[in-house]
Amino acid sequence: MTRAQSDLLQGTLDVLILKALALQELHGMGISRRIAQMTNATFDVKAGSLFPALHRMEQAGWLTSSWGQAETNRRAKFYSLTETGRKQLQTKTEHWTGIAVAMAAALGIS
Amino acid sequence: MIRRLRVLWNNLFRRSQLDADLDEELSVYTELVADEKVQSGMSHDEARRDARREMGGVEQVRQNVRDIHAGIWLEKLGQDIRYGVRSLAKNPAFSLVAIATLALGIGANTAMFSLLDQIVLRLLPVKQPERLVKVTVLGNNYGNTYGTDRVSWPMFEDLRGGNKVFSDMFCRFLATVTLGYGDRATQAKAELVSGSYFPILGVGAALGRTIAPEDDNIPDERPVVVLSYSFWRNYFNADRTIIGRTIVLNGHDMTIIGVAQSGFDGVELGNAAQMFVPIMMKTEMTPHSDGLKDRRRRLAWVAAYGRLKPGISAQKAQSSLQPLLHGILEMEVQQADFRQFSDEDRRQFLRNRIEVLPGSDSWLGNYMRRPLWILFALTGAVLLLACANLANLMLARATAREREIAVRLVIGAGRGRIIRQLMVETLLLAGAGAVVGLALAFLADRLLIRMYLPANEAAEFVVSPIPDWRVLGFAFGMLLVTLLAFGLMPALRASRTEAAGSLKERSGTGSAASVSLRRMFVSAQVAMSLLLLVGAGLFVRTLRNLQNQGPGFPTNHLLEFNLNPSLNGYSNQQTEAFYERLNVELQAIPGVSSVGLSSMPILKGYAWQNAVLGDLSGARAEDQPVLSEVGPNYFATLGIPILEGREFTEQDRGPQKYGMINQSFAKRYLPPGDPIGRRFGLVDDQDPAHQPDIQVVGVIADMKYRDLRETPPPQAYFPYFQGASFRFMNVYLRTQSDPRQLQNQIQERMRQFDPHVPIVGLQSVDEQIDWSLRTERLVASLSAVFGGLALLLAVIGLYGVMAYTVTCRTREMGIRIAMGATRLKIIGMVMREASVMVLAGLSAGAVLALALANLIRNQLFGLNPHDPWTLIGASFSLAIAAELAGFIPALRASSVDPTNALRQE
């Protein structure tokens, strides 16, 4: 990951995780793969940033976790959104949409 | 309950569980990544290696996650503390009462435990103090004795040589000496010690060396002295060049060879040794009595100690020493000085027994043991009461906060979080209470030590007001128990609150269970208060009885001091002349109306006793009157009426010996009829053929001698100038006005009179009597304070519960009034409820008080421990205070406006 990407991650990781979990509950690696898929592999979230973020968000009450069955019959910890998490996703989505539109306009991309 | 505790535990401290979960989560992640790679065609091993590399260091990831948790935890704790402080500050009345209650419970207990520990429980600061024992002989020595814990010098030698249970023995004798250094003279306490003293105790020197066995082989041979550390610091300003210098003790040059290790002040608490001298110097240190060289077996003066051999218990030592003692007694009873005693006395003597006591045994410890345990038990009751009060307060608070907690549960706070919040609040309270309590304990102990010891002794007394770690541990132990009892229970209950139910309820009415629990606590408080009040009543009345009793003569306008010119090396003739001149000198001071001298101090617990020979003394030798040698005008000075005959005069010099007796003596030892002119004698162990040679010239009214508690014992007095030697003398002065005004003048006159003879203990006899009642005053005033506080706490508790019940039942009261209940009826209804609690508490308290009263029987004077008036008085005042506390809420209930009350809900 380049430095630019990592800077971007600071603000985007939370919203990406929330988004990744919006449809279904996932375990850690699942979240990582889902984010890669959603962003056309632009973001490859490594364990070193993923797990601290997950635990922080869980403590904040956005996520809950439970142990369940993963592929290949392994026991893994699955995360899912709480009601608060869903609201957060909504707020952050609005926030990011605003930024994205503004940035696009500013850079003359649209 | 255990399950609940475990949940709470997990919420608070589930670090390790969390770590295990995290480990598993991370390893599953790695394996899943590896699985993925295997599926895409990598070999198994390669996939795993790759996956691990991608992970980027498991330990680092783990640490990052942990940091997140720690940060969140700290942040939450900060929030909890801020929130706790805010919610405590929002309710200052509650917080103040709670902190004050805690501080009282912890402070009182810590203060008392500190004294109890240092005076009664603690062992000596020596090597293996638990293996050090004091050896005493129980029973009459049939001779002179310096205390019941003393044995004669030959007896010590026999015990030391003949025993098989001690690795070695030492003996000691504390003497008062005159110390001269530079141009200063003062009295000091010198511990005369056998050469084995320091080696057995294992006490070393801070400077120079201690007394070695070879310093103590030959009488009068080694004039050496070791200073105690505190005396070296206080009197010699910690001068390090002091070793090898000479000081003068009783006129003899002595070389300082060392300073003992710090913290060691001899082996007797309350009688700190300021210096140590080989016991072979006894003749020089106590100029007028020997006992070392004359080897009298009927003079018990040394305290003997031994260090138990490994594997020997104190009990084993005691039973092993008994045959040895019996052999020595069998030999002693055959000796010439025993011939004068009856066969019954001989049989009695042979029944004397060895007693092995802890090495830390001391007069002060024995004297204070019971009062201190009683006070400690009282503080225990205070603690129970404080706990009941706190539990009550916390329950009330938890009930009042059910709504708040319900709201917080609804907006998403976890149950664990709320329990933690309550625990933090409780801890804040407890912490504040502990800090205030320890400060209180420190101040209280300083005050008590100052009250208990005169200023000059307090400075050198080894009891320190600073609580040590054991006391702190004790305080925190109590704190923890209290905390668990009153902090956890409401917390657990509150967190179980059904949110919906609580919010629906009208104004947070607590469950019936919590109200009945609170009533129970109020009853317990009333019971404890009654116990404390009864104790206070008994002790205060004891003190008043003792003060009212008086010693049997008027004590106002009476001044006293004592001195001992013989310690300066003055001969008998010089001392006699000294006292004669002193008498004249003092008489000449304006404001002094009369002067009396006595060899024995009165009301200080001392007694000189001797068996009597007489015309009709059928009495056994064991039954001894108390004696004293006095000067002319002694009884006139004290104001003791002469009932028959006359007082001594300067002319009563001899050869005929004269005596004065009191009424009890006449009744006990003399035949009926006029005692004047009758003769009696004193049993003399040096002279078995001694005849009654003392002629009675006067009879005085009975007065107290040792202390205010005693019934006046039979007493006999002799002119001091007819005595064999002149030593220590107590001077009593009757003054025309307040005796304290004369103190400075007398001090000054005496310095001019003879600068080498220090005068000691100058004070009024009233002050001295006050001082002699210090233990009684200590117990009475502390128990009164505890009782008053207990009453206050019980009243606050009762008021709180009643006010709360009434508030909860406003609606019910409204309905009742609307239905036509009169105000009186409502008041009656509420008061009945309060009375049930009070009565339950009073009956429990009365049963407790009656059951426990016997324990303090010995501490009382002039009243029975089951004294009905004290019990009735205490119950009555408690009941009135409690009913008043209940009346205010009752009045409020009766003035409820029915329309308002019903509309409110």
C-alpha cells in the first residue's frame, strides 16, 4: 500500500467495514476480502489495521460479534452491525457522498 | 449469587478471557488466508508461510488491539469517575453523611487498633521476640519485693544455672539515677542488665559496642554505660564523638562505650530505658539498697528473662521449671530468715508456682489491656453501626436512582457498565472515607497519647501515632468488607431492574424487600446505639463516682513534688540535714501554709507493705498493711483528721519507736479498746527474734493510699527520721491560693537551694488525681463520644426510612384523609411503624447489653454492670430521640392535601 492509500484509510476504514457488514455478518478475513471486492482491489486491508478497528467499533457499540462456523469447518468470530452501527453507516454514507461530490466537482472529474 | 459475582468479575477484569479470544480470532484468520491460497494451487506449507507473512507479525497485531481496549477502558474509567464525582456532588447531604460515617467507622477502629497493637499485641523489637519469655514466681515471696514479676538475685542465679529449657537467661532492674553531664543535672532511667542481656536479645550497637558478658563479671569493676538511641539523640544531640567520654551517674564517673540500635528502649513498654549499665554496678547505681552483694533471698528485685531452646514451648518450659523452683523453695524455707513464719505460711510458700510470660509483658500493657480491648470492642460496635447506616443510605440511594438507571439501560448502557459505574461511585466514597478516617485516626491517637502521658514522657514514649502497614491493612480490610456488604448488593439489585417496569412506576417506589431490609438496618442501628449508650452511661458514671469519692481529704490547694538527694551521693546525715533545711525553706515561702514529707507517694499506685507483729495479731504474715515514713505536720498538711492522740513532732526521735495508725489498722490488728500506747512490730527477715517495739501515738481517719478505687487499707506511719536511711521523699505543700501560681517560684527556690538535686513531678494533687483517673476518663469520654455519634446515626437512619416511606405513600395518605381519617390517626399510624423498628432495636440492644455487661464489671466503680437506671436512661433517651425523628415525617404525612396527592400521580 502506498502512503497516499494509507492516509485515505484513516477515514475510510470504518465506513468500509460498516458497508461490508451491511448485507451479512462476516468474519475478519471475510470483511477484508469483501472490502477488496467492493473497491475493485484498491484497498487491501491487512490484519494489523483490521482487527484494532473491529475491536474499537465493537466497544463503541456499532458491531457485535459471535462465534460461528466458517468455510472449511473452522470456528471463527463473526461480526454484524448493531442498530447503532446501521445508523452510523447511514450518517457516514451521507457524509462521504458530500465529500465525494465536492471533490469530484473541485477536480473536474464528473 | 456466585454466578452474579462471576459476571461482575468478568465485566471488570476479563482481560485474560479477552486475550484468549483474540488469539483464536487471529489464528483462524491466518488459517483462512492459508486455506484460500491452497485452493488457488499453493502447496500447504508455502500457503501457511505466505499467510503468516501477510499477517505482518501476530504479536504486533495483538498489541495494537490490546492498546485499543486499554485506551477505551481508561477512557470509560475516566468517564465513570467524572460521572461518579458529579453524581456525589449533586447530593451533598448523602455524600457527606456517607463519608462521615465511613470515616468514623474506619477512623475509630484504626485509632484504637493502633494503640491496642502497640501497647498490648506487639512483640519486642528484638531477635525472635516470640522465643523470649519472662520468668516469674506466682505467690508470696515472704519478704520485700519490687513487683510481683521479680525474683531475688540468688533465685535468678539458681534458675539460670539449673534450667534445661533456655539457651540462656538474663535479668534486669530499672533504676532511677542522677545524671551529670557538663553543668547539667537530671534524673534518668538506667537499666541495670546482666552481661547476657544484649547477646540474648540480639540487639546490636548503632555506635561503639553494647555491654558484653565480660563487662559484668566482678562487682564495681566496669563503670561503663550504653545509651539508648533516642536518649542519645534527645539529650546528647546525636553527638557521634560521645563514645569514650565520661558522664557522672550518682556521683560516679562512667564511660560511654556505645549507643544501642535505634528503636530499642529496653524490654518494658511505658518504662523506656535511657541507658544500660552492667548489673554488677548495682551498688553505685542504687546507693541505699544492695541485694546483689548481700544476696538476700527475701528481696525480690530482678526481672528474669530466658530465650527458649529450639523445640521448647513456653508451656513446656513452665512445667519443666516447676520442679526446679520447688527444690529452691524447699531449700529457702529451711533458712534462718524463715523461722519467724508460721507453718501455714511455710506451706503456702511451698505452693508458689513458676509462671512463664511473653517477653513483652509489661505493667502498662497489663494495665491497659482491658480498657483498650473494651474500647476496641466499642469501636467494633461503631463499625457495625456505620455499616448498617451506609447500607441503609446506599439502598435508599439505589432505590431513588432506579429510574435513572432504567433510563440509562434503555439508551443502551450495558449492565456491566452500570454495575461498574456504581462500584466506582462506591469506591470513591470509600476512598474519601478512608482518607478522612486515617487522618482522624492519626489525630485521635496523637491526642490520646498526649492525654495519656505527661508531656515530658510523651516525647520519649515509644507508642507512635503513625499507623503502620498492618494497621493500614486492617483499615483497608474493613473497608473492603464494608464495601462488599453495602456497595455490591445495591449495585446488583439496581442492574437487575426491569427498565420498563421502573419507568412505568410512579416515583421509583422500591420493592417491599428493600424497605424491610432498610427497617432491619435501622433496628440494628438502634440496638448498637443502645449498647454504646449503656456502655457510655456506665463508664461516665464510674468516672463521676470516682471523682465524687475523693481520697478522704481535701485535695484543692495541695501541691506535690519529689526528690532524692541520696542519688547525689549524699550520706544519711547529709540527707537528713537536707530535709530539715528543706522543710524550713519551703515553710518560709509566702503563700505556703504547711509542709509535709512522706517516703511513699499517695494515689500513685505504689505501696510499701510489711507483715505485722502484735499483741493480738492472729493475722497471717501474708496479710499486710501499707506503710509510710512521714514528717511532722504531714497529716495536718493533707488535712486528714487525727481521731485520737497526736501527730509526730520533731521530738519523736528515739530510742523509743513511735507509730501512727488508721482506724482500719486498729480494727484489724489491735485488740478492742484505746489503741494509744499499744505496741506492734514489723516482721524483719534479718532478725527473726524481732519483738513488737513500735508505740502507737495517734490514730487517723481512713484515707485512700494507692488509688481512688480501693477501700482504705489498714495503714501505719512512722517518723522518717527514725528510719534506717533517707532516700526518696515526696513533698506535699498546702497553699493559701491556687497552687499552680506557686509552681514557678518553688522551682526557682529549689534550684537555688541545691542545684544538684533535681526536683521531679511538680504538680497540684488535683492534677495528679486527674492523671490517676486517665484510663477511666479515656474510656468514659471515648464511649460518650461513640455513644453520641451512634445516637445521631441511628436517628438519621430512622428519619431517612420514615421520610422515604411517607413520600412513597403520599397517595395512600391522600386517600385515607379523603376518606375521613383524622390527622391524629395518620400521625398515630406512622408513629406506630417507627415505634416497631425502635422497639425491636431496643429489645435486641437491651439483651446484648445485659449479656455483655459482665465483661466490663472490673472496670466499673460504685455501680452494678446491670444497673437498671443506666439501661432505662439510655433506652429512654434513645426512644425519645427516635420518636422525634419519626414524628417529623408523620406530621408531614398528616398534612397531605388529598386533592394534590391524588392529582399528582
